[in-house]
Amino acid sequence: MTDTQLYLAIGVPIVSILIGMTLSLIQISGIRADMRGMRSDVREDIRPFREDIRAVSTDLRTLTGKVVEIDNRLTRIEERLEHR
């Protein structure tokens, strides 16, 4: 076996492996970029729902406060009626 044959026998597989790894890295970086784009799209789609949930939460807190106020008032009325 000559030196040229040895270099080809070792070099060709190594070069093909390096090319394959390079292409894989390029594909992975492309997939990552697509995922980033999808992530930002999902965040934009979720934003209105988050705002709606915040509004419902605020309304629920307000209603809970009103129920507590009504309960306190009824308790006072009951106490006054029992004292008579």
C-alpha cells in the first residue's frame, strides 16, 4: 500500500465525517432558530389570554371583597336584632 492509498483510506472517511457533522450543526442551528420563532409566536398568542385571566382574577377579587362586606353587614344586623 502506498502513502497515497493510506492517506485516501484514512482521509476520505474523516473528511466525510467532518462534512456530516458540519451539516448536522447547520441543521440544528436552523431548528433552533425555528423554535425561537415559534416560541415568540406562542407568547404573542398567549398574551391576550393572560390579560383576560388577569381581568377575571381582578373581578373575582372584587366580588370576593363585596361578599365579605355583605357578610359583615349581615353579621352586624343579626347582632343588633338579637340584642333587642
